[in-house]
Amino acid sequence: MSETYAVDIQDVSKSFGAYKALNGVTLRVRRGEIYGLLGPNGAGKTTLIRLICGLLEASAGTVTMLGQRMPNVAVLRQVGYMTQQAALYPGLSVEENVAFFAAINGADAGIKAALELVQLYDRRKSVVATLSGGMRQRCSLACALVHRPELLLLDEPTVGIDPQLRVQFWESFRRMAAGGTTIIVSSHVMDEADRCQRLGLIQYGRLLAEGTPAEIRSQGGSQNLEEAFLALAGRKDS
Amino acid sequence: MSGHRIRAITRRLLQGFRRDHRTLALLFVAPIVILGLLGYLLRGSSSAPLVGIANEDTGPLGAIVADALRHSSRIKSTDISAADGDARLKDGSLVGYIVLPSNFSQQAQSGSVVPQVHLEGSQPGEDAPVMQALQQAMISLASQVAGRSVNFQPQVTYLYGGRNYDTLDYFGAAFIGLVVFFLVFVITIVSFLNERTQGTLERLMASPLRRGEIVVGYMLGFTALALIQSIEVLVFALAVLRIHNQGNVFLIFGMEALMAIAAVNLGIFLSMFARSEFQAVQFIPLVVVPQVLLSGIIFPVSTEPTILQWLSDVLPLTYAVDGMRDIMVKGADLTSPPLLLDAGVVAGFCVLLIAAGTATLRRRLG
């Protein structure tokens, strides 16, 4: 079963003290799929991503990634993780940052390709501290995908990126997915949701709805994805 | 100048402290702890050093001087035989011993006495009470030798150091290690905390890196820097400051390296308990000040109140400082059991701290 699914989350809950960040979430992400985790700030998207890559352990339920029950350090070689904040070493150059993340993931090739993909090859010698927010975000993405992972976890990757580059990002994601890479991307921007093959809507730590963008529209009873989301969220609230 | 705006800044500042209990504790608890420690250390210490008296005088006057020495408030005394004296200095049980030679009474009658004063010599200032006690004893001698003045010409020898051995020589040995320990600790704790606050630690944790690999990688990087710093400190201390050194330079370097490794791992370990650089910096007085006071750098551990001696015995710096002094002041080498013990204990602390740092690494995300 897990062979067809890159990620298999079964009835997962996660509490931080009295606060329940996730509550009985079940979802599956197929291999080679672009899966969008949608929801407002504080919905539980980042917690879910951290559970998938083993940074957190579930209070209840199971997380299976690439056939391995998480947490499991060995399988992390196949995973690329881009954190919400552009987590980079500000004192190093763009290339040095990417080379570092390549090295800790056991890959020494692919640095040039990764830098070209995010259009930072010309700026590879620039020290990260001198870059704009958008450039840092691009560098952070290059660090996440430099070792050609099977699964790419992107926590709000397009924040602070201009619309033109955002389009290029999504084209790259699609190309990688076509090549077999599974991509889980979190966002609270609804126009990005349409670019995903399937969506999971999360609010208050629960999965409200799951399906293709078209299915979500029909479930929410609106042609507008944002309105459909609000309708589904309101229905659960009441 | 707007009073309203200034008040806003002041209020903002105090509001922030209201929630930061650790900073408040540092502001109000740390001074009491540090001053209390210092007070207990200075007032509670047994300050009179133990001095051996070997009265070999065949006449009556040596006994009078020996008796005066026994009743001196400046020293504590014990009777020994002159043959045992050097051994007692080496094992650290005496700071010095005084030999009143067999012809002491004759010397007094002839107007010039030459008592032998043998001093351990590694701690400057410890010879002062010995000489003062002897001088006072000479006054009681003078009253017994009626009708003439007695010239007092003590013959002073030092086991370690010597007449030119000064305060810098004594403190220098300890400070070479302390400077490295302190600076390496500060740099490590702040950089490891940066790893956490800039989010890169989260990324490292989501990679195949194992916790031990992160800790050991950090340790090697900072240790490389610390070793270069150690060489610089050592060359400056020996070549420019000309601090007294009886020992092997490579042994001093080895001891510095052990201290640097301990400092790196202490920094990594303690960074787990700080949420901001501000909090990390607060560890400096808490970690460094008690160690400076209690590790024998300024006050010899043997003169501390008993309870503080127990505390000193569990501080890594106590052993490091003792080891540095053994090498530099006493010329100890690898055949010296006390030096091996010191180095072994500091190495043990390193291993313990590596394990503790590795064990607590995942704490913040879990």
C-alpha cells in the first residue's frame, strides 16, 4: 500500500501541552503528485510537515514516509525540506550554502543545476546576508532540492517571491513531479492551490476536505476556490 | 525631546523584562550569589598556612623560637624533622618549613642567627606570613639574649619558582587556560544558538545527519579555531610576558586543547537552555564567575571553607588550573600522577559534555 503512496498519514494527532495542534488527520499523498496543504495561519500545516519529516513525533496515529514509519533518520536522505523562514547561513555565499546542504545529504553534484533552477547562478558568490528576501527564499529552495530528493516538503515556499518568479517556481515543481518527485507544498494563497493536483484543507488541526481543486469547488459549492474553502470552513464551524 | 515618547520606550523595556523571569533572576539573584560566595570564600577561609618546624638546636634558644612560632597567629605549625621537609612541600601538606640549625644558640650568642627557611614557592604571598611569624619569634629570642642585639639573616630557599617568581607567574599559568576556556565558550554558545534561531538547526534535523555528527562536527570546527588561539596565547604568554615556565610547552598546549574542547561542549550543551542570544550571554556570569572564584585561580582550593571545597572538586576548571600550574610552575610531566589525574578529569568532563549535548539536541523541537 505504502508503495503507491509517498506519504501515508493515519489518524494523526499532535498536542503541545493542552493545545491540540492536529486532531485525527488522515491523508495520503501519491508518488509523483503535487499535494497542496491549504489553510489559514495556525491551522496546523507546519506541524503536519514537521511530523512527516520526523522533526516531531505524533501523540497518536502513524506517519509513513516512502515506506518507512517515521521518525526514521535513514529515509531523510530522500527528503528535501524547505522551512517557512529562509533558513540559511547568512555569513556564507549562496553557493556555499547550497554546497553545504548537498554535502550533508550525501550529494556533491547538482549544485549548478539547483542554482540555475532558482536563477541564482549569477549570484552564487554573493553572501546571503546581502540578498533580498526573495533571493534568500530562492536560495533556500535550491538547498532543499539540490540532492534531488524523492519527496520535497515546501512550507510556504513562494512567500516574498514576485509573481513572475512564482510562475517559474511552479513550472519547476511540475517538471520535478513529472520526473517522479512527490511535492507537498503548504500555502495560504488560494491561487496557488489551483496548481496542485490534489488539495487538503486544514483548519483548527483537522482535515476539512480533500480532493482535486475541481472536487473541492464542487464540495464547497462555488467556482471560486477561496469561496469554496470559506464555505467548507464555515460548515465545520457551525 | 518628548516625555511621552521617552516614557513609551522606558515602559516597553520594563514590560519586556516582566515576562523574562530568567533575566530578572540574573539581575537580582546573581549579585547576591556572587557576593555571598566571595564573602564566604574570604571570611570563611582558613588563611593561616601550615608551616613545619624542625628544631635541631642543641642549645636552649632554638626551643624558645620554636615555641614562639607555635604560638604565632600568622601560621599554623607542626613539628617535623628537617629530612622530611622537602617531601612534605612536594605533597602540598606544608607551604614551608623552618630549620633551626644545631648551632642556633651559639649563633645567637655570637650576635647573628641564620635560620633556614624552605618555601614551597608556587604561590606568591604565601611566604609573607612565614617570614612575619619568624621575625616575631626573633623578638622573643632577643629578649633572652641580654645585653646585645641579634642580627637576623634567614637563609631562604624555594622548592619551585624563586625570588623572581611574581604574581603574574602564578596567575599566568591559570589565566592562559582561562582565557581560552572563556572565549571559546562564549563563541560556541552564541553560534550554536544562531543555528537554532535562524532555523538551520531544523533543516539539519530534517536531514540524514545524526545528532552526534552535528555535535562532533561543531566540536572539531571550534576546536580547530581554539587550538590556533591557544598557540597565540601561549606564544604571547611565554615570549612577550615571559611567564615563568618549568614544563614542556607541548604539555601546556595539550592542557589548553582539553580546556578548549570542554568549553566547546559546555557551550553546545548550555545553548539548549537558551532561547535567545540575550539569554545565552546570561550564562557567562553564571558559568564563568563561580568557576573563577572556586577553581583555585585566585584563592587556593585548600584554603577554602570545606563546603566550597566540595563545590570546587566538581568544577572542571579546578583540575585544568591545577594541571596548568603543575606543568608550568612545578615542571610536571606525564610521569606525574597529579597531572595525569587533572588531565583525566578534564577529558572526562569533555566526554560527559559531548554526551549531554547530543542527548539534549532534539529537546526544543520535541
